[in-house]
Amino acid sequence: MVDASSRPTFTASEAASAFEPHDHHACAADAMRAAEAVCAAQGARLTPVRRRVLELLWESHRAVGAYELLDRLKAEKLGSQPPSVYRALEFLIELGFVHKLSTQNAYLGCAHPQEAHSPLFLICSDCGAVGELRDPSLTQALAEAASQVNFGLKDTAIEIEGQCRKCAEPESGGKAGSAP
């Protein structure tokens, strides 16, 4: 685990982009450039299936299930078997481009692929948007609490369900159509 004190602190405003209108194409383009750079530096191949899976995950700020990805790949004639999707996801997770949300059994493009971090996921239970937040002080507090009971943390990803501001607004009827 990376020392929490060596990571920069990020505020809630960083995760807010998942819940607010913004230039999402810039998010996706940044993610693809980062993936290409990391693959080039590590001599890893961003195959057509791996690339497309990452692109599909960056179409929105929401988690996507493996079978939804498989359906999209089948429609595009890029893969027709679950192992192809799971191998692509495994590769993308290993290189830090993708997170798995355990509570959703789905995957999400990593907002900070170049940096080791323990994310805090804010998941809107209405529209499905997911914001990724890093809070080194929380990670450090969890590590200290765990060490008091002789437990070493391996993964501190935290998933919190709630409601984004758009879905909470009365005029939206309490439920938004889709993630921004």
C-alpha cells in the first residue's frame, strides 16, 4: 500500500464532475491518452478489445457490468464470449485503468490511473452515476484502526450509496434519467 501521506489530497469537488454537467469527452480522451502512455511505457498491448472495453467504460460516469460490455462488443463484432471481456477487464484493472465496484458487480474507468490510491466511490442509487474520490486522511485512519486489532489493510476501496444533487432535486421527480 502506498503511504497515504505521500498522496495529494483531493476534495469532493473532484468527484463532483460525475454528478455535474461537464465536457465528458475530455474525461474519456484523457483516460485514453493515459492508458496509451502507460501501455507504451510498460510494453503492454492495448488490443482492440481492451481499448474498446475502456472506451465503453468511459462513455459515462457509471459502472457497467461485464455482460453489458459483452453485448456491446458482440454488436460491434469484437468479441462474443465472456472470457474475452473478463480478460480485457483483468488487464485494465491490473494496469490501474479500471476499478471493480463489488457492490454493483460492475466496472468503472479509473479517474486517476497514473497514481496509486485507495478510492472512495460515491454511487447515486437513482441514476447510477459514480464519483471517485481520494481521501488520504481517511485511508490513514482506516489503516491505523486496523493495525490496532493486528490487521493489515490490503484494499481500502469504499463504496457509498446515496443520491446525487440532480436526483435529489424535487423538480426532477427524485430520479434522473441517466448519468451525465
